[in-house]
Amino acid sequence: MTSMTVLQASPVRPLTKTIVGKVNATNGKTEYQIGQYDQKILQFSSKEVAVSNYADMCLVLNKLITDKTSCVIRGMLKTGTDKSFFMRRKASNPVGGCIEDVDQKWVCLDLDSIPLAAVGNDLKKAPAILRGMLPKCFADAACWWNYSASQGFKPEATVSIHMWFWMDDEISNTELKRYFDLFNESIKELYGINKLVDLVLFDSIQIHYTAPPDLQGVADPLSDGRYGALPGLPEVRITEDWLRDDRLDTGAVLKYVNKIGDDKEGFHNPILSASAAWVRSYGASARATAEFKALIRDSIERADKSAHTPEQVERYKSDSFLDSLIKSASAKGFDKDNVQLDGQALEFFKDHVFSSSAGKFYCIKSREWISTASFDLVARPHIKMAGAAKVFMDAGGTIVDNVLIIPGQNPMATTVFNGKKVFNRWQGRKGVLLDEYDVGPWLKHISFLCDGRENVATLLQDYFAFIIANPGKKVMWAPVLGSRIGGTGKSMLKIPLRAIYGEGMVEIGTDDVRNNFNTYMEYELVVVEEIYGPDNRMMVNQIKAKITETMSRINMKGIPQYDAPNFANFIMFTNHRVPFPIETGDRRFFFIFSESLPREQEYYRQFGAWMAANANGLYTWAMQRDLTKFSQYQAPLETDEKRNILESSMSMITQKLVYAKDHITWPLQHDLINPPELLQAINSGSKYQMSLNSLSEELRKIGAKKLGRMMAKDRSSITVWAIRDFEKYENMAQSDIVEEIKGKMIGAERDYYNGMKI
């Protein structure tokens, strides 16, 4: 499912133009002062709205048209981004960015400053007329449209409109730019317009403004409405009508030529597509161009021309129109005669692998996924043609089943994993072994965070040493480090870990844990900042599964879901005493909560500088530390803070039963119980109303043991649970157990506390 990224300025401000009207005292006419969009807005917040079809898209747009503080972009925020506050920068920005370029099924076409005469000087008919001027696959499709905020207020007689479509396949910004760049060339000849579609919106961070203008002292001249919808097919059928890079071949030429003049296609779109296919197959030489012209003219002569005027037909057959298409197709990189595979091109190919499961390229240098169309674009300095992906395949480029992170195996190389050819994008450890090192500050700081508890600090140190020294091995539990006051330096532990792990470490938040997109599960070390979900048992179960499972289903934006090995170890930080609920018998979390106050700032300055300079020392320490007493599978220590969390996580009835078990009091004053009798005692005159199944679950939580259904000497039988002394009753005859429990009644709570013998 695709999505729409909705942005708001942070702090919230209007994202539209302000129109101020003033009456000219001389001529009595209203003059408009048109404000511009606020270009000083740098920080934004966002939310992603899932959309699965044209109707979903329209619902989102119908809401946004009344919201003057929101807008849309085609990109999506990368995993781990704080959605409440970020800079609108591309993820590839060298100074740091968070917005990724993804393929989308929705697209907005910006038709800007089109002469009003082109639509017959009729704004009411303009949306339908302009849609009809688009390629056939768009002209046939349903469309949601909205006029620009300044439409109707500018003195120029022009039309500016956004037209929103839903595609039948995900399409990249690169493909959109290339296609409409070529389309705009043909428009010049047909309609005398320099360009119909502005390419500016085909960008991951370009804002799509959706709100109407903020009118001050002026009525809206577009009284019939600034937005609406045109009926048509629910999808733009690009898979049928649009020439895509992966379908450029000789057969495509005749496929499109044969559509010239039919009822569905008309003339323009088939000729446009045929020109790209022709240049891809035969080149753009003078002879090839002459043959293309002859083929098109012959096809036009044989086609049904009744829907076109003689002048239009002659324009389609003209040298100027056909030459412009061939020239434009060649300039856009379709020309097959421009292929040049020199040493530089081969080196370029070595920097990429193609994943058959993802259907995309992976760039080894930038460590980014690239669509086929984007690969074609970045390859042009090396291969002067479109369809570079096909050349890559033909030239023996590396093709793998998948691109995965496999710690401990040959880094950044092709390997075989679980019987499949994969590219291992693990970069290896960054640490260097030293002859001399001192990790005293590291050990002392961990002891400080553990409030000086030696056994707790030792286990935490062992954990860090194990995961550093053993790439590819998972620990079946995760430390959760907390403090009653922020600023104790918990997060500073990440500094040397980042230096050692490099890009094998990722930082996420609580929202990312709950998010369907889970690319962080491919990393070696996952750091969860400020984990918090006090009532979210579902989230806790998800985390426990991620800690223990050996395979993960990866859901990455713009990539088909795939299974990947789970090598992730976790570290979590929090400032909450009860960050999330746990259950009795938990084996997955090592809770450490510090009561210490933050130290002086000079301590942290010196410690931070030490860690930044001593990552290799920490790496050497981890590689040489004696871990013979550490087990990655054994449950961690049960600290006092974990017991407090467990108690806080219990329901009232669980807490009452735990108290009764520990203090040998009602309703667990006896070591053996019969669940139906216990249930009657609890439910009788009490606010605790339980079922037999829920009672059995509560007994398991408090550590009681089910001995089973047992038969007495008189052949009667009952179900028996042991509350205490398990070994005693496991070695006792069933009939003796039944006789013992029959002689002991639980009774009502009031009777027990009134001193009656029960």
C-alpha cells in the first residue's frame, strides 16, 4: 500500500497565499495584492496517510482542501525520524536529511500558466479540456483537480491547475520527469505551448500546496469552486499505455504504431511512444529518422482520420513535428547507438547489484536502493542511452536474489546464504586491536549507571563485550537502562558503539517499534530511545518476538516485503520507572534503573571526549574479555527494579493472589487448591468476577503448578493445583493428595478474617 506524506509547519502556520483586495479610487476596480508562500519555514511535522486507490486519495484531498496549514510531498520519512520536528531535506543531502525518494501510485501534475485561450477562455471547462490535452492514458482516467491559490487574481489571462491521478503501478519521480519532458517537446508542435506539465513536482521534497487562498477583504472570483473531480477510469493504465524502460524493445515500435488512429488512442500518444521505442531500437541517425518518418506517415494514411482536421493530420506528418520527437528521444537517452562501455562504465556497474526479489538496484557506495528508471538516469554519464538496466544485465552485472545484512560473513561481497545468492551489505566491525588500552572510564561509568551494584554492572559489561566480539550472534534478552532524572549519561554509551558498529547500528523510537515499516530489523544493533508504552502489552510482545525470532519479515518503503535473518541485538533507554508492562517469568528484559543524580558537566565533557577517542580500546577490551560465565540464552538477573515493574504490571486480582501466596493467607491459605472452589470463593461477595479459564491464567502468572485431574479412593475426581511445596506433592500418591485437599476448605473471605476455622 502506498501513502501520502502530509506536512505541517512546526510551529503550525498557514501554508497558502494571502490575497488582499483594495479598491482603486481612480477607476473603482478592485486590485489584488497576492502574498507568496512562506519560504522561511524550515521545520515541519508530518503524518503518513495510507491510500490504496483513487477514492482514498480523493478523501485525503477533500480533507486537505479545507486545511490551510497542511500540504503534501511525494517523499516519505526514513525510519527513525522524529515526525514531530524535522528539516525538509532529502535523505541523500550531505548535511543530513530524512526524506527518502520513493515510487508512488499517486501523482499530481502541475499545469502552470497555460494561456486561457487554450481552453476557450472558459474556466468552467478548463479542467476537462486540459485533461484532454494530456497523454491518452491520463486523458481517460479519473482526476481530482484544484486551481492554484492565485487563480482568478492575476491580471494575466492564464490557467494554473493541479491535476491528481492514481496510477495502476508505482512510478518514480525520475520516470515522470523523463516522460513528461519528452511529452512537453511534442506539445510545442501540437498546441504552440512551451510546456504543458511543469516537472517541478516530480521531486521527493517539493511541496504540493492544496489549500485555497486566505482571502482578506475580497470575494473569491471562482464562485463555481476551486476544486472538483472529473469522471473516468479509476487508474492511469501506464502498464498498458506508457512505454516503460523495461519494455523498450523492437516489438514495442510496431505495438505503438499499430495504435495510431484507433478509437482509444488517437494519434499523439502512440506516435510519441513509438518515437522513443524507435530510437531505442534503431538509433537516431539520418537514415533511421527517415525510415521512422516513412513508417509513421504510412500508418497515418491508413488510419481513421475522421476525428482530426486536415491541418492536425498534416501537423502529425510534418518534418518539424517528427524530427522534434526523434531529437528529443535521443537527447533523453534512448539512442541505442550511443552505448559506450568503457572502463569507467564497467566500474560503475561494479558499484551496483540488482536484487531480483526487490526488482531494484542497490548502490554499494551510497547504500541506497535505486529503481530501474533512476538507475538509467545515474548511468547516463557512463552509458549514453536509456535502458541502462538491460545493458547491465547483458554486460554481466551482478544479479542476486536479495541484498541482506549478514554479520560475521565476508562484508560488502556476494555470498551464498540459506542456498540463495545474496549481496552481504554488512560492513564489518570498525574496531582495531591495540597492544595497550585502558577502559577504566567506561567500566566506571557503567558502574555509576548501575548505582554501584557489582553484579548488575558485570552482567551489563558482559553483554556489551559479547555483542561486540560476536557479530551474527543474538542475545535472547535486552538491557533496559533508565534513570529517575535525565542527564545521567545513559545515551553516551552509544558514542563508542557507533564508532565500532558503523552503519550496522540504528537508532529508533517507540513509534518505530509499532510501525509496520521495520527496516531496522536488518541491523546488528538496534538502540530504542525513550521506550515507553505503559499500557501497551501488544508492543511488548512485538519487542519480545524481535529479540528472540531468527527470521524477520522486512517491510521497506518502495520494496516488496521479504524474509531476512534476524541478527539484531537491542538496547533500550528510558526515563520512566515503568516503561512498559511485563509478566511473571519474563526472561527477555534486564531492567537497570539508576537513582543517582547527574554528575557535574566537566565529568561528562571529559568522558565524552574519552569515548570519542577510545573506541578501539573498547573494541580490544571486548575481544579479550573472559565471557566463559556469560550465556546468551540464560535469563538476565532479576533486579529490584524489575520486580517493581512486574508488580506495577499486575492486575489487582494478580496482586491479591501474589500477596496471598507469599503471606499464606486467604484465599491461598492452603498449599493445594481446587480451581472451581477457589473461583467460587473469589467471586462470592467480591468485585472480582472471573471465569475458570481466566483464573487458570492467573494461577500460572503467580507461579502455581497444575498437578492435573486426580482420582480419590471413592473413584471421584477433581483438578488440583499446587501453590507451594511442588516437590512434596509430585512424589505423593494421587489419592492422598485428593484426601488432603478435601479436608481443607477455602471459605469466604469474611469468615477467614473473622477467625472461623476453615
